[in-house]
Amino acid sequence: MIELRLHKDVYVGAAVDAAMKQFGRYARLTAREEASHWVVQIEAATPARARTVAGELGNAALGGSAKARPAVQP
């Protein structure tokens, strides 16, 4: 099992949820909310698949979070 800890200052909850829906068919995903983090546990058929799903889920959640936040002007 792999556990991702996604800091709430960086990751938007809706983006984490969307990424979990996107990759839920490849592994068993469970999530919980802590004070400063979204925590996603990933269980897959093989350790390699769990690592792949963890990386892709994290990337998707980060991309979705970036799109959800307003652009910062210099």
C-alpha cells in the first residue's frame, strides 16, 4: 500500500476527488482528510501498479488544482 499526503495549501479537494475517480479503476483508493493534508491510500494488484497509480493520481490532482486556482500576476 502507498499513502499520498497532499498538502491543502497546494491541492484543491475537488481536484483530488476528480483524480481519484479517474484512476479508481486501476487500484483501490481510499481517502481521508486531516487538518493540513488530503491523504489517499492506494492498494493495487502489484507494487509497480500502485507506484504508477500514485504518480499519475498525484500529477492529475496537481494539474486540476492549478486549473482551479486563479492565476498569479507578477
